[in-house]
Amino acid sequence: MRKFETLGYEQADGVAWVTLNRPDRHNAVDIVMIEELHGLWRELRHDDDVRVIVLTGSGDKAFCTGIDRSVDIPQPSSPFMMDDPMLKIGPKFSDLWKPVIVAVNGMACGGAFYLLGECEFIIASENATFFDPHTTYGMVSGFESMHLAQRMPLGEVMRLTLLGNAERMSAQRAYETGLVSQVVPADELHETAKWAAETIASYPPHGVEGSVRSIWAARDMTRTQALTMAPSMITLGNLPWSEQAGLFQQRSKDYRVR
């Protein structure tokens, strides 16, 4: 089993459960956590036993409150250069194209959006809240707001960003804006994420990963560019026709309505 200082890790049924584990600091990110997350994402690219990742936070007060303010990050003297180690915590930055589901319990703010911005979808507990304190403390919300702008309407991103600490977005409002795909009672968060993760993990992995890669490409490219890329994704990820037909014959008629 993998050992970490700042993360909890479990693995079962094709799913890796990754827990930000600094509850005494509201799961704020320090340098050790940055390196451990980046290293784990890179490692999971090679672990064929893991098909889906669920990321959550320890405790019920916070998913993640961004970078730990006690962390000292030396910067170049020039205003045209900067070092931002937080970029490394995102799974897409690490070229990981296995689905990542985030289960948000409690507060998610500031640098947490580096993680929320690079996941496939978010499930939140009813007590989850979202806010961005940068402007309150005289800082630009750059990467964080840019991640949010890919997932939410412009006015909602502007309001969340510009009001800083003065207002928090509820889980229900996050659902209404599209940031969150589902809101559940806190005691159902784990099981809801488990069902989604294990369902996806039960499918042939290359079709899943090719779909993830295609959808992200569609967001990053123009429509024409993305459609040009689609045939290659299909060729690389599809099972042979005979295997597809076998799965079709075995298909279950059970499903949930959300």
C-alpha cells in the first residue's frame, strides 16, 4: 500500500480513493501535499488496476481551503515571471486521463479550484460551500477563476470571485450553476461517489479514457478541430466489434434516474 504524509489512500474494485488529509488545517495544501498529489497522479497513469479516482477531504468541515498560508514560495524579482507549484496538483496537468470524481464535504475555496477545475464531475454534500477569498486579501484570482469559468456561467464566476469572503455559494446554488452534478446528504456522499466510480470502473477502460480525452479536447479546441480528432480517439479506444456485441448482449436493464 502507498504511504503518504498528507494523503489517505485506499484502492478497491478498480477505484482509488484519495483523501486530502490535513484536517487540522482544513486540508490546506502544503509543499508536501503538492508533491504527493503530483507524484500520485503520475503513478496512477501506470496502474492498470485503477480505472477511476475519487478525491475527497478528511473530516466534515472542509474539502480543501487552498494553499496553506504558512507555506513560503520564493518568487523571481521580475513581475513577468512567477512560480506556482499549485499547478502540479491537477490531474490533467500530470497527463492523467482516468476519470476523477470529486466528493466535496464542507468548504472548498481558493486553490481548491485547481482540483475542481481538472476533475470530470463533482458530487457535493448538502453542507458544502464554495468561495474564493483572493480579492478580499488584495490578490488576483487568476488560475482559480479561469478554472471556474470553464464550468459556470460568467456572472456566477464573477460574483463568486469578486465578493471574496463576503459570500459563500451553497451546494444547491453550485448545482444550479452546473459546477456540481449532484447534491446529497452528508451521510450519503461516500456511497453516492462509490456507486458512480464503481459503475464507471466496470466499463472497458480505453473507451472511458478515450471519452474523457475527447470531451476535454472539445472544451480546449474549436469545434472543427475537435471533430477532426474524434476518429483517432474512436480508433484507439473502441473494442473490436465482436467484443462490443458480446457486451451488448449482456447489458443490464437496471439504471438510476437523477
